[in-house]
Amino acid sequence: MSDPDGMSVLVGYSPDERGEDALALAALVLRAGGGPLTVANVHPPGWRTRGPGSVDAEWVAYLKERSDVALARAAERLDELEVPRDRVTLRVRAHRGSGRGLIDVAEDVGAGLVVIGSAPRGRRGRIAIGSTADQLLHGSPVPVLLAPRGYAAEAPPRFERLTVAYWHAYWRRQDAGGPLAAAAGIAERLGLPVRLVTLVLRPPGLAARLPHADDLMARQLAQAEEDLAQAAALFADGADVETETAAGTGIATTLAGLDLVPGEVLACLSSHDGPLRTVFLGEGSGKIVRAARCPVLVLPRGAALPPARPPVPPQGHAVPGDRTN
């Protein structure tokens, strides 16, 4: 296991396949270079009853009991994954939105990374964005790492590489440096080499519409390679960075042509239309997430390096009654 003072990780857990996938992915993060792990279960708030500020006490007790049972199951699974108990804190949070509840917990514990699983309706080996992911991917102040459906059953023994992918125009944006710095910091803490990939997309039917379509694509590819060189220069001297251009007629087909190693993590940058220093999944980055065949890390626009230590150190496994609501 890695240095316990590394990047603090929060995993959103539910007692189902997506929760198991998230735990398996979070365990790899800790094994590679993560620090304290917080496992959170978010349940709905209590129903309002008669009288100001009153809630149905029986319903609240039932929800809390379900969360305690879920987190007990998570603790057992982490034992199986050989995650030391003194690295783990369990938390319960009541919130109307599970994703927004996780954002609150991330802020409370100073998490540098949030890990969740795919919505259950997705294809096996791919990521589907449900309500929890949608809320996180449109408001998290820290990077979000998503596990494909079924990842726990096929998880590699370790991470091998971080690939940062986006279309070529993004690298020329003035605010691209922040997410790249965050990607570099995460790769360094996880001990991973970095590959920067520019997707050069050819509109369908381009050759039929333009007589010099091949020349246009050649210029696009040359510009992409120049942009990649500038992006690679943002990384520290001596960093293990390779660059690659990938041409295709769409994001899904272009990504399908990329070579992926078993321990690949694919990173994409938030849309520039979203708030600064907040994850915001635009149309293009959303397509990358859905088309990926490996875990995907979504970096906030204007992101900085995730904190190495949380403001409140973990206290080990929670016991009944040890919760934060």
C-alpha cells in the first residue's frame, strides 16, 4: 500500500454492482498512491410530518439502518481488497440528491478525488451516467473518477497509464493548463506515465463536399501535433509524457481506435462552458465518458492539484451511531 498521507479519496457506495465497482476502483487508487479513503452512503432525508420542522422518526431510523448495513458490507469488501482498516472512514449523509450529498461530504473531508460506479442500465464495460453521476459531473469541485459497469469482476492488479484525451482545439485554450496540472499531479501521485491524445474529427462526408479535404485534414493533424507539443511542455521536466493524434469521424469511433493497456485510466477535461474550477460535462466530454472502455477521470476546468491531506484525519471504520448527517 502507498503513503497514507497521499491524496484523500471519497467513494460513493451503494450495496449493488455499481458500489462494488466503485470500491474496486478506489482500492486501486489507494494501492497506487492514494491516501485516506472515505466511503459514503447518501440516503434521502426524512419525510415532513405535522408540526414545524418535524419528520417521520420511524422512516429516518429505517433509512439510517439501511445505510449502516450498506457501509458494513462496504467495510467487509474493503477487507477482502486488503485495504487497511486504519485508512478507511465510513460516513452517512442525508440529502435529496445523492451526487450533491457526495459533493458535501467531499468538501467536509477535503477529498481530492471522488470515485463512483456506473448507472446499472449501462452496457457492461462502459459507463452510463445516472442521476448521481450527473449531479457530480455538473458541480464537483474535485476530479471525478467513474468505473465502468462490471469493473470489479475484471479489475486489473494495478494502474498502468493515464491517457488525457480531448479534441485539438482545447489545448490552445488559456484555461487548459489547470486541468493538465491536475492530471500531472494525479499521475505523479499514482506513479503513472501520461499520454496526451488529441482527437481530430473528420465530419462525415467531408471528402464529397470539399475537393481538398485530405489537405485540410493534414493541416488539422499538423496543428494538433504542434498543440500537443505545447501541452506536453506544461508538464515538469523529466515527466514521462507521450503524445498521439487520433483521427476519425466521431468521438466514439476515434476512441475505439486507441490502444488501451489493461490498467488504463482515461481522463477528459470539463467543458469550457461550465463554471471555473468545477466539473462540467459538456457534449463532447460526455461522449468520451460514454464511449470509454476503461475508468474515466473528469477534471474540473481551472483545476488545481488535489490536496494531499484532508483537514480532518480519518478515524477508522464507523460503528453504529458514528455517522454524519
